[in-house]
Amino acid sequence: MSRGGRTKDRETPERRCIATGTSGPKAPLVRFVVGPDDTVVPDIAEKLPGRGMWVSADRDAIALAAKKNLFNRAAKRQVKAPTDLPDLVERLLLRRVQDALALARKAGLAHMGFDTVKTRLRAGPVAALVEASDGSEPQRAKLRPLAAEAPLISCLSGHELGLAFGRDNVIHAALDGGGITDQVLREASRLAGLRGHEVVGTTDDAAPDGMRQTDEQMRGMGPRREG
């Protein structure tokens, strides 16, 4: 049983956020490693060699880890954290979301355009509804009820979605389940955390909010020792 009385799922890898001290599934966290020049490097794809250091996908948590030299403690040596680390992570996560959406489109799992999405939603459940953050609220309000309990992704602008779908601007999209869609949901949840949003309808295992602490908690909190 982990901290807080939650029963551990032995099949779900758990990691500890070095900024908040909270342990849980690694899905809502970002992995960092130390590069050859002793600089902290975001490992968004979780494939780089070296000792992993995990931080909640939250702008304040990442900024705190850099400001309080928490990466030094985790790495057990002096390392350098870039001053723009939260911005760097956000840019990398945005690219990951866009790449995953592009793959979903190529795999035939994505539907775009108000009328197309409306027709798809009426045909049956979808894995996710995607809406541009700067889209028309009246139109968005018409589609949300049709999506039922499907996760809602709304942390990208119309231009950012357009780049993912090979268009100038995309406001509405829907994703079918399977394949790359699970990765879209995870990456979108992490990006939403950096942007102060959330992916509505996701579980705690997928959403950054499941690991998020209040600003007051993080300001006075250093890393906890593992038991």
C-alpha cells in the first residue's frame, strides 16, 4: 500500500515526484536525466540512458525542482537545470501531442470538422473529443453533450491542432479508440498540466491532477526519503 492508503497495482510502475514527494503511476509525470554536460534534460519519450528523475507534469512543480536544486539531490551530484525548463517541457510535450494526433489521422482514427464530428458522435461512443481552446463556445457546447463521458482535450489552439492535422486551423475533432489514441490522451494530459488545464474525463492514472499539489504545499516541500 502506497502513501495515502491507496492500494498499489503491481502491474503499474510507480515513481516519486521529486518536487511534491508524491508517489504514483508514472503516466502523469515527466522523466528527466542528466546530459553529458551535467545539464538536466527532459526525457519526454522515456528512452534516454541514465538515472531517471521524475516530476509531475505541472509548471509549478518543474519550476520548483529547478529553483530549489532538487535535481541535485535526485542525481546525487551538482547538475544544471535550465531557467526555462518548464517552457522547454511544454514545447516538447506539444510536439508529442501533435505527432500522436498526426499518426491517429493517418491511421484513420481521427475525425475533424464540426459536421463530421457531430455525425461521428451520433454514431456511437468515441475515445476522446478534441476542441481548440480558442474555438467557438456555442459550437463546442453543442458537441460536448453528444460525447457523453468521453475525455475532453481542450489544451491546444486551433492553429496547433491544424499543424497536427495538416490544416491551417482545426477547431473540432474526435478520436476512435485503439492504436495511438491512448498515447494522445497521455501526452495531452501532460501538456494540459503544463498549461494549467486538465483533460476532463481521464482517470487519475492519466491526468496530471492526480499528482498535483497546491502551490502552498510545494513551496515548503523538499523531496521525501523513500521508505
